[in-house]
Amino acid sequence: MRPLPRSFYLRPTLTVAKDLLGKYLVRKLGRELLIGRIVEVEAYLGTRDPASHAYRGRTKRNDVMFWAGGHLYVYFTYGMHFCANVVTGPDGIGEAVLLRAVEPVEGIERMTKNRLHGNLSVAGAQRNLTSGPAKLCEAFAIGRRENGTDLMHGEIMIAAAPGPKPRIASSKRIGIRAGTEFRWRFYIRNNTWVSRKN
């Protein structure tokens, strides 16, 4: 597998968001490969989007969002979860696409081990393995250290997938209080790994 080129990410954010669906998220952990098919995303459009971390400008926390497209912006939320975003557009724009869910393809046993913690059972880990942004990050071992990863050269990349383009649906984004009128959540229709069905 080869990473998508930088030019893929330098296009308009809404275009990139829809084109990410069906692509493979690939994570190298030692000799293991974790692969998931991206099935759900949300777009966040910088200073014109009140739900975006970049809405009020560049800060130490959101700095990676303002890098050139093709980097991973990882943030910590609710004091317990990490979420991963793909930075889009040219340097200085502050736009990104949240990876909300993937369909596990390879490395499922390792993903399950990564998800096992506290009182979570093996069955519970497998049933909810990657159907949400925090679950995805936990399964793929994505945390603070992965913030700023270059998707062209690091141990995390996004690769093209064979087959026809998926059938895409859109909805309002989930878990936000501002910018709720925008239908910038995109997902593959009828996919069982989508985090929330409409």
C-alpha cells in the first residue's frame, strides 16, 4: 500500500471529506498492520465554522490544524478520549476532517486488545471496535504522540482502496452545539460500522 499524495489533501475540505470514504486507514505497530476502511467522517471548516477548533484562530492546542494538508491532528476530549482528524487545504487555513468510524479489515485481534480495558468484554470490544472517533483511536493506538504525524511518511497513512466509489449519505454533525445547521457529516450508506444511523 502507498499513501495518498499530498495533493489529495490540499483540495477543498468538503471534497476531501467525501473522497476519504472507502479509503484505507493504515497503522503500523511493530510488525503488525492495522487496516480499516473509512466509513464515516465530519468536516470542520476553520474560521468560518463555529464548531471548529480553529474558529477563533491559531493556538498552541490547534496548531497542527493550520499545517499543510496531509497531517494528523489529534486532540484530547472529555478528559479521557483522543480523536483523530486529517488536516486539509494549504498551510495556514485551519481546516480538517474528523475520522468518525472505520470498518476493520486487518489486525482485528490487535485492535481488540487495544480496546480491552476496565470492564469492557471481548465481545463488547469487537461489537463496538471502531464505530466512533474515540473507539477508532483506541483500537489504532492513536494518541497524543501521533499529533502532527505526516500521512506521507509516518507509521500512519491513508491509502487508496479497490472497487467502485461508495454510496454516500450526509447529515448534521454529532455532539456539537454550534454550526448545527451544516450537513457536513458524511458516511457510507448501510454500513454497519457507522457510529450512528439516521
